[in-house]
Amino acid sequence: MHETLLNLPEQAFTLLAAGRPVMDWPFLIQLLSRVLHILSAIILVGGLFYIRTVLSPAGVDASIAGRRAVWARWVGLATFLLLASGIYNLLTIINQAKAAGEKLDPTYHALILIKLLLALVVMFIMAVLAGKTALAEKFRANMRKWLNVAWMAALAIVVIGAMLRTYH
């Protein structure tokens, strides 16, 4: 552990010598975008996991527990940040490939589309379950089913995300 900490200055110098930007503005913006994307996913999918495994077995009332409005705000914020950061990250990857004179594999584009569609499913289900409309009541009547659908989609997103890292 101590050796790793002692090697940090050397590692930073190695990154600089390799021509990799360490602290310029584009790098910091990309880093912030990735952090926001991951944190938003943690909030949305972590909430999904908690509701599915801890609250919903006790029934719909326990799942909402008088906190629907608070959860709805977090779902909305996480959804917005996921969409905004995801689009920014995708455009950055495409632009970096173009700048390097490379072309992204068509499989990459197909996987991104599938990941986006699955993410929209998760976002929709979580938004509806947190909602206060008649549709929300219908969804909450089958809450376990919809939480399972959202959970399976979330797991598929994680697998696809891991696969995408190999394509760029």
C-alpha cells in the first residue's frame, strides 16, 4: 500500500511523458461527466435494488412509505444526469475516434443503442413507480413484476457497458 502511494508522483510523470492529458479542461469535463454518469446510475439502480429487495416484499405501501415525492425527485435528477452525461460521453468517444482517424466498430453502435433502449426502460419504470398518476397506481399494483423487469434491464446494461469498454 505504501509503495503504491509513494509511486503516485512517478505514475503521474509517466502519464505526462506518455502525452496523456492529466489536468486540462477537456479532461476534467470528461472526468466530471463520467463521475456524474456513474453516480446517477448508482442512485437509480441502487434505489431500484433497495426497493426490490428490502421494501417491496413488505407490500406496496412499504415500498412508497410516504416518501414517493422525495424518490420521484431523485429519479428525475438521476434520469436527467444519466441522459445528459451519457450523450456527452458518447459524443466524446465518437469525436475522439474521428480525431484519431479511426472508425468505431458497428457492434459498438448496436450495443450503445441496446443500452440506451434498456436504460429508457429502467428510467420509465422507475419514474412511473414514483409517480402519482393513475398509470402509476396500475404499475404499483404489479410492483414486483415491474421491479423485476427494471432489475433485469439494469443487469443487462451493466454487462453491455462492460462489453463497450472493449470497443474503444
